[in-house]
Amino acid sequence: MRLNTLTKISLLAAALASSQSWARVSADEANKLGADLTPVGAEKAGNADGTIPAWDGGLVTPPAGFDGREYINPFADEQPLFEINASNVDQYKDKLSPGQVAMINRYDTYKIKVYPTHRTSGYSQEVYDAAKKNALETDLVDGGYGVSSYTMTVPFPILHGTDDEKARQIIWNHITRWRDGNFERNVVQMTPLANGSYTPVKFQEQLSFVSALTDYDPSKADPNIIFYFKQEIVSPARLAGNVLLVHETLNQVREPRRAWIYNSGQRRVRRAPQVAYDGPGTAADGQRTSDNFDMYNGATDRYDMKLIGKKEVYIPYNSYDLNSTKLKYDDIIKPGHINQDLTRYELHRVWVIEANVKEGQRHVYDKRVFFVDEDSWQIALVDHYDGRGELWRVAEGHHLQFYDRKIAWYTVEALYDLLSGRYLVLGLTNEEADGYAWGKKNNSKNFTPAALRRSGKR
């Protein structure tokens, strides 16, 4: 993998000339990165009462004993500061999302164990250099539904413009955040019934950013492709062999995401325009939409977005215990929600964004409220509302710092349905022999519909 090659994606100059765009930040503003701000744009200072510490570089060195696979919990000796449950939720609700409060009120077993805060999110110098370059060069275009160009990581480490523009910049930062150049992972998705019974769905996934491909040629690369993604169902047998292929486009309004599905029963490859917006998620039993994956992904044009502000919230963070290979899936999957005794919450500053479906558009989620971690630009919580304005689904992304790769990502994504009592959990690797394989070499020929057809099997 060519980690020294920056991922640069630029839209065609002629198209840009006709697009509305907003000014970038000045050199003086960009110089705040690494000074008052972290190199990716969070406040470096802690909070006034000391419950959020200053950022000191993040956790970018593996602890002693790390074997390259089992992510040792560097905070294993810590005990919870306190627990939030039905008996005291009103005392802490100003630092919880409405969805978290609703989960506590619905389930006696749902509790939030709060631990000391550690600002572990940290990246390589290459990522930091790219973030500063983006601050100076990147614009929103096409009404904020596209990005003019960006290099490798978050396009907008320093927010600017109106609050509505800042809201879209934050979502773009989540979508484009750095997650290594090439990797493969074997993960499990569950959609438990209300009584907790479940059937594991195992995925083998590959993701490659364009410039990390072995055959990358910037003069020939498609300027509107961010990355390639392939997802094959390994089990259960009734679904095994079905494969999803995605060419993720940067501006999905100008050019929708390119997606294909290989159906093992029919042995055919078909275009899959439904893999977007509120189309059904893969093998999810109706428990998530396509744009629920990675907490939120894809085009933003169906929503008006506004920035509510920044606040301190207890969010899932440093979830090393939940990632442990000592756990079995039965230890994690419980009726109504995952085992909250295995979770860890910390107080962090988050950006809060409210997204409402635009007039004339449709989506099963009429409103979404996003809570985005300032240190990683990663969505930590999402509250989903139905067309009646009722809170429907609550999403939690359990943060993990992959310290050997200098990457912040999720160990588990959970999406709870308050109405049905069911939920979906995605990303589990506890019982998998090879969860994540970083730095895998790949080339663009492996991400074509023809390759999908050749690799298909029943």
C-alpha cells in the first residue's frame, strides 16, 4: 500500500467553473491547526472543569504486549466513575442524546457506564499535512452536495461560512475521514429478535481508496471516485455468495453512486441503484437503510441541514472491551440491545446537526440528529425520527482507536428500533480468526463488474 501517496480526488475543472462554491480559509486560519486546534481541527484545550482533558497527540503507539491482532485495552484497570440508569437519568439528560434517554426509559437493562475521558483519536503526520492542505484548497460545490477537491482525509478541518454550510462540512468530514488505504475485514451483522435470538450474517469486505491501488495513475484515475468497496456474504448458506460492489462517488448528485450486485442464485450481475438513501441494507431484515451503514453514508441532497452547535455528551468511546476476542457473540447479543456491561462511555465534545427532509423529497427518516465527535469527525450517535415526528431508531457507533494504524473507527455499530424492540449490530469480529487485515495490495481490476461476475460462486 502506498501510504506516502496522498489520496487526491478532483472534479473536472469545467464542471467546477459552473458550480456554486464557498471560499476556503485563509493561511492564518489554517495555521491554527496544530496550535489552538488539533491537526484535524478539534479544540486542543480541555473543558473548564477538567472532565475533558486537553488533546496530547492521541493514542498512536501500541501498548506493550500488542500482538498485531488483539487490541489490548490500555485502560483496563479503570473503573466507572458512575452509572446512568432509569433511577438517575434526569440528573444527566443534558449530556445525553434524546435517543439515549429513550433507551434508558424503555429498557431497565440499558445503562450507561461513564469512565474517565481519554482523547485517543490520532493520525499520522501524512494525514495532518493533508488536512491542512484541504483547509486551504477545498470548497463546497453544488449547493453543498459536493466537494471541489480533497486530499486523503477531512476536507474541512476548520469550519467556515454559514451554520448550514458548516453542518454540511461536518457530514463531509465524516464521509471522507481517513480509514487506511487498503484493507480487508471479516465482520458479522446480527438482527436479533425481541427475545434476543439471532442468526449471524458474516461479511467479507474490501475497501480501497483510489490512490492506494497498485495501478493508480492520477492522469487516468476517475476524478469523482473516492474509493471502491466490495462486500460478499459468507454465511448463512441461503445468502452466501451474494456480492455487492460499490464505486463511491464524491459528488453523488452529479453522478449517483455506482453499485452492482452479484446474485449467486441467478449467477448474474445487475446494477443496484437501490443501494442508496433509504434502500434496504444488505441482509439486514429491514432493520437498517443503505445510508445507515457507517452511521451515515452517501448523498446528502434529500435533507436540509442546520448546525445546532457544539456540546458535551457521553458517547461510546475507547470500546476495547467490546472488541475483545475473549468474548463470544452470545456474551454481546441480548434482548433489546447489546450487553451494556461491555460498553464504555466518556464525556466528549460533539457537533450536533439536525437534518430534515427537504420539501418535495422523501425518506423513511423524516429527521435525523447527528452527534459528531470533534476529535475524529466520526458520527457517534444518531437519533432517527419517523414521518409523525416520533423518535424511531437510535444509533450508537462504538469508537475504537486502532493505534497500530493510527486510525479511529468503530468496533461496533448498533441501531435500535424503539418501536419493535429489535435492533441491528454490525462490525463484530470477536469470534473471527482474521477480523481486520490492513495494508492489503489491490488494483482497480478487482473492482469491476466483470471481476464481480468472475469471482461469483454458488
